[in-house]
Amino acid sequence: RDINLSVSKGEVLSIIGASGSGKSTLLRCINLLETPTSGDILYHGTNIDNIKGGASAYRSHVGMVFQSFNLFNNMTALKNCMIGQTKVLKKSRAEAKASALHYLEKVGMAPYINAKPSQLSGGQKQRLCIARAILRKPKVLILDDSTSAVGTATDAAIRQGLRETLSGTTKLIIAQRISSVQEADMIIVMDDGKISGVGTHEELLKSNEIYREVYESQQGGGEIDG
């Protein structure tokens, strides 16, 4: 409700807020998985409903990793990252394999390329989904709480890999951890479907009570990385 924001090319926008505050709905609107009841969403100045080629053409520029995994359970991690390249992008198997191996290594999944999803932990499945999304080199990458099942060290390594691999890609990231959002160019705090605050980590610590409370609640707590 009453959302008004602009994200520049290559910028990292992080979204934080309580469950039910509207974070996922906002991102699902951006990817046309939900239809806004009013207002416009513009991509390079054009309403996404009017993009030439329709929704499929628009989505070809937008990668999204959900909280659920959407993996092919009968395929290995490597083949999960190859099938879209060979079937949709029409790449050769050799080209698809080389690309898949490169991005699986970027997210720390090189040792598990022959494992099937049932053999992977929740965090490993999340990393596999991220690799599958970024190998397309999308113009916009949407991550919907997609590192929640990995520890803080792995989360930091994934974010570093994204910075190096997709430096020109606009990234929209939902996260629960302050450590996952505090380096963003812009952070949005959502509350009851509205934007409660906008700013950097330092600015929101001073100006936004919700953000400050989340930050303070996470201080001093330890996490086991796995």
C-alpha cells in the first residue's frame, strides 16, 4: 500500500520486516507473479505489462530464487543447473556443463555436483537454486529469503560471490538477518504492507524503531554455520 520507490541499475536493495509485512508480495509483483490492484511497475521506463514480448520476455531479464526450492528431484545438482540452459537457451551440453560448474563453485557447491536434492541439506538446496538463477546472468536478481537456511559465514560468502559475478545486476533481497542487509545500497523496512523506513544501515539505526529493534535482538546471539 502506497509503495513508491526507485532502484537504479546495479544497485542492491534489501527488504526487511516482520512476517506478513508485505516483503514477498512486493517482490512477487515485480516479477508478475502477483498483479497489483493499482499503480505501475516500470522497467527502464516501460510498464512491465507493456514490455514487448509479454511476461515471458520480461521474466527472461529477471531471475528469482524463492524460499521453496523448485528443484528436479530426479536430477543431480549439476543437471539441475544444465537443463534450463540446454532446453530453453539451446546451449550445447558442453557449454551448459562448463557454465554450471563455474556457478556451482561460486556458491560453494562444487563438492556436491553429483548429489540429488534428496541428498542435500536445506542450505545446500538454497545454494543450488542461487547458482541456477545467476548462471543466466539476469539484469535483475530477486532473492526471497533465499539464504535463510545457511549459516552466517556461508551467507557472507554467497553475497561476496554475487558481488563479483553479477556486479552490474540489480539485486532485490529479502532477508531476516541484519548482517545480510547492512551492506546494501538501500534498505527498506516493511510494516503492515507499507514502507516504514528507507535508508542505509547507519541511517535506519538512528531513524527507524523497527529496524533498531531487529538489530538489537540479533546482537550477541551466535549461529552455527552449516
